Amino acid sequence: GDLRVITRQPVIEEALQQDLGATTDKNPLKSAVQQQLETIRSAYGIYDIIDLLDAKTGQISTSTDSDHIGNRHILADSLFPPGGLIWNQKISFVQINEQTKPVLYIAAAVQPQNAAKPIGAVVFQISTDILHEQLLSAQKSLGATGEIILIDMQKMLLTPLAHKLRNGETA
């Protein structure tokens, strides 16, 4: 829902159509967008970083982490492949290396009504620690018989099941 609201704001489209090289301190619009993203990030407390990406370059145009601005986003190739695959939302778990924990990225396209392809994307980064904390607190409200499971796109369990399968085996 947060992504849907952000990606439909005209100011986000306008910020993506401006010069990527302009820093937020020299561009009042980008600065305002950065403050808006920071307000959302800090208000909810579950997002680590919120990035605004340009579809042409894959670069981060604006971010709640100013060190990210101007860098190519780790998901750029999958979000904006050659040929301009049209998509609306993507969810990805990414583990940079064996020493880091996986990170959850939730991305939504920024696509003006008359455009054939997205002009950019908004990407929320959520640490798996926060994700697991949210899942565990939600699972408590389900009672003794309810359960939340987390699977990846290959249908592999990412969290253990609380109950054994009907045949007595552990999934």
C-alpha cells in the first residue's frame, strides 16, 4: 500500500524526469522527495532504506540513504531488463555474500498513465530481522492452530513449520 501511494504521486514522476546528476542540496524537488521518503521510512519503522530508481540508467535518483544516490541499484538489471519488460511490483530476497543476511526488496514501478514502460521504480529495503519479527508477532495472533509460512519463488520453505505434516514428517 505504501508503495502504491508513493509511485502514483506526480512529484515522483517529475523527480525522475529531472537531471540525475543534480544533488538533492542543489535540487529543491529532489530534496522534497527525499524528505517525503524519509518521513515514510521513519514513521513505519520497518523500512531500512527507500530508493527511487531511474529506469534508463538503473541509478538511484533519490534515497533515504544519501550514500546510495547516483549508484546503480543491485536490482537494476532485473527491474529494467533489455527490451523493457513491463511489470508492476516485484519482491526479491537478495544475499550479497555468505557473510551478510538476506535483504528483502519490494519494488513498484513508476509508470505515467500514457507511458508504455516504467520510467523508474521505488524500492523498499527491509532487513530479514525486521521481517521475521513482524511475522512472529503476527503468528502469535493466529492462535495455536494458525501458522504463517514463508516460501521463495522455487517453492522452498524459508521458515520452519510449527507443526509436522499429516504423515508425521517435518517439512
